[in-house]
Amino acid sequence: MRTLTQHQQTDKQAAQSDPRWAMVQARDPAADKLFVYAVKTTGVYCRPSSPTRLPRPENVEFFDTPAAAEAAGYRASKRAADQTSIAAQHATLVAKACRHIESAEELPSLEMLAAEAGLSLYHFHRVFKAVAGLTPKGYADAHRAKKIRAGLDRNHSVTEAIYDAGFNSNSRFYEASGKVLGMTPSDYRAGGANTEIRFAIGECSLGAILVAQSERGVCAILLGEDPDKLAHDLQDKFPRASLIGGDRHFEQLVAQVVGFIEAPALGLDLPLDVRGTAFQERVWQALREIPIGSTASYAEIAARIGAPKAVRAVAQACGANSLAVAIPCHRVVRSDGALSGYRWGVERKRALLERESQD
């Protein structure tokens, strides 16, 4: 029977208690964008999904990026090197497809995009979703929504904005306008006029909390010290909407959000009315995939959505999030693990993370 030294026993316990070890054991492909693991006895590093024989946990060392592993003296295994090359190829293909979607007068079909990428329909759809964080259709919808908003904000006629965004008929756009804008174009231009938004303000351990809901779902979760300021912030977000105080039934929704803040293990599964640019929606979707009790750096999020150089833009998208805890931007930290800015205050961010780490 193999006997471990005290140092090896400590390393083994540390590795087994690290959630990344479970991902390695499961050979989770979703973890490939999060970290690599190195094996001290062989001097190589691998992706978590590598089908190679699992090393002993006491011989494992984790790194956020391949570059960090190489800086520590490890070299890529042949399989890891192949995977890195494939990942780079996929990122290039998806970036090209995104540019095609953005520049096309009419939305290109999935068949056309897959053919240009030289992949089967199924494989292209899977690769695009893995790299971009959205399906091709989801990316196209978010891009068109951005163009519609920009056109309406520039005082273009509704018809001009519709055709500029790639809809080839008014009827097709109006069928989708609720999903694209959350309201009709004329109501959007009027700052949300004729749109009813119910809201209620409560208290939690982090201070005041406002929860608002449109017909599509929860559209705002705001935190702060001053309840009146939260109400003003909601009014600024929807300047012409009809804001209606929630009844007792609606206040149960607020209680559900407060319950999640106080006990994150309860989970939070709400229909959300998410409105952002294509890039913001990719970031926000990546944030929702960070497990409770875990964190990710801005650089890691940028890599997950296929835009590794867009670290600052990722931080800006986090700052633009108006759905506190439902879209958990508090789980994003700096590369060194330090807490950075948070729309609702760093102390609230620290409290949320501490609470989640204890569950």
C-alpha cells in the first residue's frame, strides 16, 4: 500500500476539496474554458475534459490559463495542444459568422452559416453556442434588437428602423416586437409609454431592495440604502411606463428574491425580461452559468464568450446589469481574486460571496 508523506497528504486534501477536481473527474468539457490542470510527476498540463488517465490528486496543480501553467514550467500535453488549436479555429469561425450576421441585409440561414464554416449544421450550432454563449439565432435577434433601438433613438421612422435592422416586412417585425423590444416600437420611442411595470420595495440584510416586473418577466432588481432613490432609478429606466405598486401577491416575489439573498442555497428561478446588446446578453448568460459558491474573473468571462481581449467591455456589461443576484455579476472578480467595483457597492458584493461560500 502506498504511503503518502504529510506534504503529499496535504496536497491531496487540498485538491480533493477544490471544486475543479470534481470537474476533472467528470471530464467536464464546459470547464475547458475555466482552467487547466498540471501533473507534477509528468510536467505536462491538460484540459479538464481530457480522456487521459486521471492523475493522483496530490500530484495535481490548477492554473487559470495555459499561459500560467507554462510560466510555472509545465508544457502542454499533445492532446491539450491539439485542443488549443481547435479552440482557436472555432473562435475564428464563430467571429466570422458573427460579422456575417451583423453585415447581412437579411438574416443568413443556419445552413448558409454552417456551409461557410465548413461544418455540419449540428456541429456548427454547437460550436457557435459554446464560443458565443448564444445560438446563431439568439445572436442575430440580439443584434437586430440593438439596431432597432439605435434607429428609434436616432428618431428614424419606425419603418426605416425596421428595414435597417434586417426585417424584410413590417408584419414580421411586429410579430417579434414584444421579444425584440419588450413593447411596441412606438411605446419604446415614448420611453415605455403604455407599458405597465409592477414593483415593490422591501428590506433585506443588504439594505433596501426593489423588484420590478413587466409582462415578460422580472425587469429590474435594484439594491441600495434609500428606497426613494431606487424608485427614481426605476423611473429613469422606464421614464414613460406606468409604474404600479405591487399587491400582496406581487410582494411574494420580492420575498422570494430576499429569501435567495439570505439563503443562496434556495436557488432563484424567475422569468427574466433581459434587455441588452448582443454583447451584453452574451456576458449576462455567461454570468448565469457561474455556479453558486464559485467566482470567475473578467478575463475568464471574456474568454468564455469568445472575446478574450474584451475584458474592459465585460466589466462594463457587468456594470450595466440591472438584475442584481438574478444575473450574478457579484461572482465576477479580478484575476488576482480581489473584489472590484460593483454597481451596488463592494461591501454588498463581499457579503453575497461570503454567504454563498458558506452554503
